Amino acid sequence: MKISLLGYMGSGKTTVGEKLAEALQLEFIDLDQKIETNQNKSIVKIFTELGQIKFRKIEKQSLTEILERSNNFVLATGGGTPAYYNNIEQLNQHTDSIYLRTPIPELLQRLSQEKTNRPLLAHLNEEQLSEFVAKHLFERREFYEKAKNTVDTKNKSIQEITDEIIRLLLPT
């Protein structure tokens, strides 16, 4: 079983992915961490030094390598991954893709608490953050919604989301 988790930053892809992989006894892969390991640089440094276009090419190559693996896994994609190249089609072809749909107020609450860990957001005040998230989510939503499955995360714990995904993929 190959599972991919899609959604905006702060939607819980990594946290849910780790829990889901543990519950299903599968390998967990975080696409951004894989890119950082392969490039020996942080995502922020890659963006800064090479630019977004080069980053997206590196991301596409890393994604393709992961999707061509024969072993099973749970993959947490980057927030923008589905919106570039034919990534969403590749994810749907090779995995059970799941969009973790999270309401903007929840995203803002999580992201405002994590701004220091997210250099793309660190310089934004609360109003700018709200505009930034709303704009990006509007642009990316059409790609997220192409996922095979959608799980609403509103007011749910990590365990509840994980259990819902398991029920969705492994109905009794």
C-alpha cells in the first residue's frame, strides 16, 4: 500500500503521516526531508540559492524516485507539490492520495505559532499571514481536490484523523 498525504502547510501531513505509517507498519517518507537530505541543504536555502523553478525540478525528481519504489510507504508531500508539473496525476496513479482539508482559521492558528520555524512566513504579521494563506490555498485547492480521497481535519485529533484514513483505505 502506497499512501500520499496532500494539503497546505500546517494541515498535519507530517504528523498524521508518521502516526499512520506507524499504525500500518509502513515506511514514512517526508518529501521535504528527503530533498534536504539529497541536496544537503534546507528547503529555504535551496529556494534562496537556486530559486523556485530549480527547487520544483528537484522536488519533481525526488517525487518520481519515491513513487517508482516497489515498497509500500506513507508519503507526506510538500504543500505545493501537487500544484506543479503533473505531480497530482503521478500521485493519483501510484498512491492512494488523501487531501487533509483544514479550515483557514485552524491553519492560521497553527502557522502563527510555527512562524519562526517557517522562514517563508516569519516576516509576515497576522493580517499578511491571513492574506498569504488565503491566496495560496485558493491557488492550490483545485490540485488538492483532485486527490482520490479527502479527510476533513477540523477539530479532530491526530489519532481521529489517522483512524479515519485507516477506515477509508481498509474498510472492514
